[in-house]
Amino acid sequence: MTSAPLSNASQPLRIGLAGLGTVGASVLKILQRQENALAARCGRAIRVVAVSARDRKRDRGVDLGGLTWFDDPVALAKSDDVDCVVELMGGSDGPAKAAVEAALSAGKHVVTANKALLAAHGVALAELAESKGVALAFEASSAGGIPIVKALREALAGNNVSRISGILNGTCNYILSRMEEEGLTFEACLKDAQRLGYAEADPTFDVEGFDTAHKLAILTSLAFGTRIDAEAIHVEGISAITPLDLKMADDLGYRIKLLGVAERTKTGIEQRVHPTMVPKSSAIAQVMGVLNAVSVDADAVREITLVGPGAGGDPTASAVVADIADVARGTAGLPFGLPVARLEEAKRAPMQRHEGGYYVRLAVADRPGAAAAIATRMAEADISLESIVQRRSPEAAHRDPGGRSGAPVPVVLITYATSETAIRAALEKVTADGHVAEPPQVIRIERE
């Protein structure tokens, strides 16, 4: 298969839409609003003929008159009246997986925004699509309205990608931006994000980095021509970030962002999701609020950064409609840009071998020799320190202006490039020595 076949070009492309949430309703509205323009651009009409959702009575602000309703999305996927199934239900298994498999098995094109499904089953689904000669398109799965999938699969096809990184979760970026700008705690910002609809009632999937990891797994496969390996991704979230960390980052010329990073290293492909200190002068540091951004390092283009809305009804629907248009034109290519048989098994680069600079914040006992003992442990691990910053709280200084209060004092270490193994081993010894009152805060630094 080189591209999805353009069959019956004079006939409308008949869409079956499974999932009528915010994104599904927006897809319907865009297809209705842009009906004539899309027909002119694609050479054929695009028409939604069938829908499936859990609640028939819910008002979605869009006219469903004349559309066939299916209570079962699998039945929709098998319908002879549907040419292309658009799956917007979500979830890595269950109805979403069953509907997509049924559609592909029946020789129907599939468009989906489901990153969890692709992270878990993307290669198998791509293989099924390839065997049936149909499209499996997923532009909306990885960065909402940012066309990063097409960029990696098509626009950058002549490049050798060495690194891809980005802000892939708007909820986390919103929380970190508010914390930095207003000095608020994580808990306060999360509560406000939930009130505004940026965060779910259970925000774990977003704030602990799993949403970003699913998206990164897909982008890694596209960037490096490898089979999806979501289990290889080292994942950390943002719930432990404090206003002090953001203030220290600002003082040192950095911002803290939750990044997903995949890069070729000497030991294999390293995939990681974690809070990261990035220079304030960098393009990624300028991306605030709910926006997403993806940077690609490649041999021909050097570095490009795409910025835009990564979630929400209209931005995500825009990406879905772009995939539908490709199906209508007959230009929807191989899902991952290569035949599945050509996708490589990526050699995993263990996180322990990651090398870079580190920010380490310690709550150190306010007693003589503690800081010196910590520095000694770092030296024993061959870790060079760029700086040591010690800050006594104003309250402690007021209580004991001439001496030591005995209360823990924040001490921040900035290291030169070292390994994950070295920094973790040194901190284990520092903790065992009894010099710190709480677990160390460790944030990796990206200097370029």
C-alpha cells in the first residue's frame, strides 16, 4: 500500500462518526460549515451519514437530523453505508478498539484522535490497515491542532531526525504558567484548571505525565521509523513542583515545563517525560498557558518549532477534518510513513544513562558542615557543581537573626553534565547521611 485508494471519486465520502463529545460536535460543525470548500479542495463531497454516542437525548448544539443513529459503534463501523469511520470515543480498549478493528477489517478508512489506543495498539492497527489497503489517520492524536504528524511523516521525509521534544499537554502547561506568574501552589492552580474545564475531575492522567507519554510514543515512531514502545518511556509528572522551584528557575534564567523528549543517543533511543528547566531565551520557554509546542531537530532543517492549541473542540476537530480530507483525496499515506515490516524495534536507552545538567533542591538541616558534607558526596560521585544556592526563609531569619534556627534550609545545587545514575547514587548517600529533611527535588536541565 502506498496510499489509500481514491475510489468512486464522483461519489461523496460517507462518514460514520463514533463519539459526539466536544470534538465530535466540532467535527460535525466544521464539515457543515466548510462543505463547499472541502468538496472543491478534495474533488468530492464529504458527508456525515451516521453517528454513534451513548446518549441520544443530549443537546450537542448541532443538527443530527437525517443521520442514522447507532447505539453500537461496532455496528456503525460495519455498516455498508459508511466509507470512513471517525473514532472520537477515546480509551485504549473497549468500544474504541473494537470499532476501529471492525472498520479496518471491513475495508473502511479510519480517522482517530485516540492517542491511548495508538500507544497501545498502533502498530497492530497499522498492519491491519496496510493489509486491507485503507487509511489509518491520526493527526489529532498527538498535539491537537498542531500538524506535527504530517510534518514528520511527509514534510520532513527527506530529513534524518535526531531529536523531538515538546509541550504536549495543555493542562500541565497552564498550571505551570499560572504557578510561575502568580506564585500559586500546584493544588490551587489545579483546582482553578478544573473549574475552567482545562483539567478533569481526576487529573492524574494529565498531571502525572501519562497523556504526554502516549503522545510521545506516537511521535517517536514517526520521527525514527520505529515500532511504538510506550513502555520504554520514563514518566514523571508535575505534582511535586513548588513555587520555590519556579522562583529559583526564574532567578537562574530558566522556566520549568513538562516536556516529552525522544532522541537518538549512543546507547539507543531515549524517551522521557518529566519537568524540565529550559532557558528563558528558548522558543519552547515562550509557550505559556494551554498552548502546545513541538520542536524537531533534523539534519536538513536544523530545528523547527510548531506552536498552537493542543486541545479543545475546534483545534482537535481541525486536525480530524484534515485527515478526512486526505482520505477523500486519496492521499492518506502509510500510517507511520513506512510499511509496518520496515519499522524497527527501537533499542531502548535506559534512563539511568541519561546525561545532562541537574537542578537539585534539598531541605538541609541548618547546622554546621551539612552543606559541605553534601558537596563532598557529589564530588565522590564525580559530579561537578556549577553553583550552590542556600536560602534561609525570612521567618527563620527573623526568629534567629544572628545564628541558626535548626529548621531545614532550602539548598539548591546546579550541576554540570552528569549521568542519572551518578546523581541518584549521590542523593541516596546524602539522604542516608541524615542531612536532608525530605526527599530531594530533582529537575533535569536542557541547556540548548
